[in-house]
Amino acid sequence: MPTSSSGRYVPLRFYLGVQRKRHPELALTFRQIEDVLGDGLPRPARKYPEWWANDPVSEQAAAWLAAGYRVREVTLAEERVVFGEESPD
């Protein structure tokens, strides 16, 4: 299983961790996420909303989950994603 401490999404995890201190909800464009990563998102991120699922076995989701966020909404046409604080179970 991928970990949030290694891999290409580590910069996103750190960025979101800092933002979470001030923003319980955060909207980012795909371009802003690419700027944080220093690299482009893979093609499936732009084609399939499932890529944005909060599944901790995926490397990308492990990053935002480790930062305390969940994807609340993704709009492929606008290339926009909304992260929200993870609610306690």
C-alpha cells in the first residue's frame, strides 16, 4: 500500500497540511495542484472523477487523507477540486 511519506504526492500532502490550519475547506484548480507538485497530473485525473476518490490505497488520496482532508467535490469540466476537513467517525 502506498504511503503518504514517499512518492510524487508528498508536496501536496505538505501543502494541504499547512493550508488546513487556516482553511477547513479549500478549493484548488488542477493547475494549482500541478504547481504544488511541480509536475502535471496524470491523464486519468482529468478524465475520471474516480481518480479523486478518498481511497487510502491510492497514492494521491493517501496524501490528502494524511493532511486531514477529504475530496468533497470534483468538477472535471472546470478542473477544480474542493477539499474539506475529514469528519470524525
